[in-house]
Amino acid sequence: MASDAHGTPLGADAAEHGHGAGLAHHFDSYEQQKDSATLGMWTFLVTEILFFGGLFAAYGVYRSLYPEAFRASSHTLSIQLGTFNTVVLIASSLTMALAVRGGQTGKGKLAAALLVLTLILGSVFLVVKGFEYHEKFVEHHVPGASFHFEGPDALHAQLFFSLYFLMTGLHALHMVIGIVLVGYVAERAWGGAYTSENHNFLEGTGLYWHFVDLVWIFLFPLLYLIGRH
Amino acid sequence: MPAHVQPLKVYFGVFLALMAFTALTVSAAFVNLGPANTFVALGIAAAKATLVILYFMHVKGNTKLVPVVILSGLFFLFLLFLFLAADYGTRGWLGVPGR
């Protein structure tokens, strides 16, 4: 690889200096650039895992202290809507993974179409979540002054619903950020911004989207599926 | 075709496995397994997460540094759960109220 001591800005006069388009001058190869981007994204995602981990830990403590309140509260959630949303989110992870594959193989238009599909599935998830939240407000299952719970141990049922809103709310916030990112990446992919050598932003967005799916994979059984028998 | 491109059948296969695990975890919740219900649910979730991480997030076939970063993060998560369990799990063992 030719020296890049000339300090040429990213992508400018690339061929002339023996450095390909989309390869930043501080990287020796596309492979190294991609590995760095992947490692950086994963480092961020690990902080996210620990961030959500605190809430999962709080959930574990309170569920072990007040199992009856958690069981009764969990039974008020709609298992149908929860399962539907799980399927929708996993499907969106598939379309996202296929979009990244489209980027890997240099098919920008295909990637853009799959990203739009991902964006639509993500929005469906949020709309269903919105209906679920609405039902909680109608039933007075939102913690606070107007909280009312028919089951046993209403005091600690509030703990379940506090964690329910915190965890699903934080997850939904990540979904909103993800949808904005996916929309941006779709527009860039359609314009041909991603090559098979450098589609690192697309790949990183994909990692973020899959992470949001991972959080839901644990939230769904822990919130919706406590002792349904 | 550049290196590290997985065949399409891998993506669809993983998707079908994730769907099957989802069906399994929902049906398992309706069977009374006692305290094992929670562990079955968490085990299935962990299996689903592993599939997503290895194949959708391309950790399989990527630089080995990535699993090191992930496992170090999970190690600290494990410490958080371990010490919380050691605390809340042993309360009352001294026979002193509130200790």
C-alpha cells in the first residue's frame, strides 16, 4: 500500500495516491478500517448491555422479593400483542441483516429497499406498543396517584409496572433512534454511498438494530411470560 | 464476491430458528415446570441471542477481538448479578431482624 503521508482528505484524489475511495488515510486497508469500525461499535454496545443490565438486575431483585405481585401484574399484559411484536421485531432483524448483506455485495438499491422495510416493521412495533401503553392508562396500571390494581399486593404491583414502563420505554427510545438512523442510511444507500469495500456505517447501524432486538428477546419472556400456567 | 458474505440460506435458517424458539418459549410458559419455568425462558432467550449475535451481527467470522470485548462486558454483568444475589439471597441468614 502506498504511503499516505500526503494527508489527502478522505476519498479525495484517491486513485492518484494509491488509496481507494472511502478508505480513510489513517487506515492501511479496507479490512483494517472495517475491523476498527466493528470493534468501536461493539465497545459502545457493551456499554449499552451494562446500561440495560442495571434494569434487568433491579427486575431480578424485585421479582424475587415479590413473586406474587409480579406474576399477577404480568398476567395483565397481552401475550398476543407481545408475541406479535416479537415476530415483527425478529422479522425486522432479518430484513436489516439482508440489507447489510446487500451493502456487502454492492447492491445499494436492494439495501435501501430492505432498510425501508426494516423501518416499516420497526414502526409497526412502536404502534402496537403505543396501543399497549394506552390500555395501561385506561386500566389505571400506570404507577402513580391514580394507580389501581385488582390483584394481590397492589403496592408491589406498582414496582412491576414501573419496571415495565422503564424497560419497554427505554427500549422504545432506542427503537426511535434506530428508525431515524435506518431512514438516514436507506437514503444514503439509495444514493450509492456504500460500496462492498466500505459500508461500515450501514453495518454499524445494523449492529445497533440487532442489539435493540436482543434487548427485546430478553424483555419479552421476563415481562409477558411469568407463570402463565 | 468479497470475503465474509454469508449465504442467504444462513439468514433465513436463523430467522426460522428464531421463530421456532419464540413459539417454544410462549408454549413453555403455559406448562407448569415450577421454578424451572424462569430458567427455561432465560435459556431459550440466551439461545436466540446467541444466534442473533453470531449470524446476524457477524461475530462468527469476524476479528477475534469482538468476542473478547463482548465477553468482558458480560463478565461485569455477571459480577453485578452475582453480588446482588449474594446480598439479597442471604438476607435473614443471621437470624437478626433486618440483617
